[in-house]
Amino acid sequence: ACPLRGPLQDVTAWTMTRAATAEGPAYTHLLIGLIVLALTLLGSAIWLAWILVSWSRRIAAIETALGGATGTADLPHLPQTGARELDRLVDAVNDAGHRLSAERRRAAAAERLAAVGRLSANLAHEIRNPIAAMRLKAENALASSDPARKSSALEAILQQVARLDALLRDLLATTQAVQPTPRNVALEGFLRSTIDAHRELAAHHALALRSVCSSPRAACFDPSQLQRALDNLILNAIQNTPAGGEIVVAAEIHGGRLLFRVTDSGPSVDAGIRDRLFEPFVSTRADGTGLGLAIVREIARAHQGEARLGQTHHGNSFEISLPWQPS
């Protein structure tokens, strides 16, 4: 718009023209800048997504390694991920796992030393009683001229000697290191042969004895040692169950573990000794040595497992839980 000179006063002329914005260096520079900005944003998004996916995979690998450590109290050894920040965390976890394992070994050694102290006191008590009985029988036999009484005294002494022999044999089995020799074992046949050895004794006590195997697969363990552990549990169940009761020996795979269970319908274990039930010389019977369950615990530990008293509404359920090792 501009004023015009002429005969007419205060006249202004207006003009309009179309400007081509797509032409010219300014528009080109603007377009190039927008394209560079868009490519930068796209590249940053792709780079960030790659970092997130890579870290997610590495974290998932760590989570998988930690989750695969079920059934053991020690932390697993985590592999390096390749990311410096994550590897520092992995190194810290591995170092904590090593310290935890060392502390567990020291705690186990301290527990064993404490058990040795209790064992020594209980062993002295268990040996002193038979010795006192044998001494009394021998003195009475020497003071008597009756041959029948002397013969009876000798028989009683031999019974006490047999009791001491069984006590020392079980004690050696408890204290000696158990080295299992695993091999492939068919679970169903193993259970059947185990309970067959006790059918006559169970029938003598008017008890029903049966086995239940929920898995027909074979497993890998030491059959002689596991049979010895189950023998102790079955004998305890037979002695604890009144006539007319039932004893069930079962094997199943539960939660990635091989579980042996011996359940009886007898009176439940007293709550006062439940926590000490697997310690040496802890027994619910007056004639028991208290070493049978200790042997069961040592056999389970030798297989990297555990022995425990399971939860049941009636009777007792003793369990041996082992890591599942298919054949």
C-alpha cells in the first residue's frame, strides 16, 4: 500500500501478489532441518528400543538363572551379561552367593559340633544302662547256685550286648559320611520291593501296608541307601500304628522334586520334639535308640535333599525330598 500523488487527495493504492514459498533457499533450509530432526528422533527411538530389548533379555537371563535355583538354599552362579552396569550387579550377587555358601558350611560345621556334644552325653547314657543291667545280671548269677538262673542271666547279658551292638552300628552309620552311588531305578518296582520286606511284620501287627506310585518314570538315586532310609521310616510306622491301621508308602514328582512319603494312622508326634525329631537319640519310644531318623536325614542330605515331618490332619507323614533327576 502506498499513497498516490494526483489531483485527488488522500488516495492510497493497494496491490497484492502471490509469493511461491516452495522456492528459495530459506524454504529449502527449513525442510532440510525438519528432515534431519525427524531422522534424529527416529534414530534415537530405535536406539532406545534396542537398549531396552537388550537389557530386558539380559535381565530375563538373570531372572531365569535365579529361578532355576529352586530346591537349594545357595544362590546360583550367574553368567556375565556383557553389559558393564549389569555385570557389576552380577558380580555382587555371585560374591554374596559365595559368602552365603561359606557361612552355611560354617553353620553346618558348628551344628555338627553341637550335635557331637549332645551325642556324647546321650551315648554315655545309652551305654551305661545296658552295662549296669549286665553287671547286675552277672552278680546275681555268680551269687546263685541255680544253673537255670545263670543261663537266664547269660541270655539277658547277650540281649544287652546285641542292643549295644545295634546302637554302635547305627551310631557309625549316622556319623560316617554317606557317599551315594546313583543309578537308574524304576520307582514303582523299587517301592514294591521295599514294602515286600515288611509285609509279614505288618501283617503280624494287623496293619495294612500298601504303596502308591503316581509316576511310572524312572529316577536316578542310590537304591540301597534310599531303601535303608525307607526301611527305618516303615519300621517306625509299624511300631507307632495300632492294630487295624494303615501304612502308605508313596513316591511322586512334585514341584520339580522327587518325594518319598511314609504315612501312618498312629498317634501324632508330640509337638515338644517335632523340631528335634531327626537329631540323634531323640525318640518317642522307650526302647528306641533315636538313631533311625538321624540316619534317614543323613541319607537325604547325601542326595542333596532333606528329610522332614510333613503336615497331616491325622497320624504322621515322614517325607524324603530329593532333587528330581530323571534317568
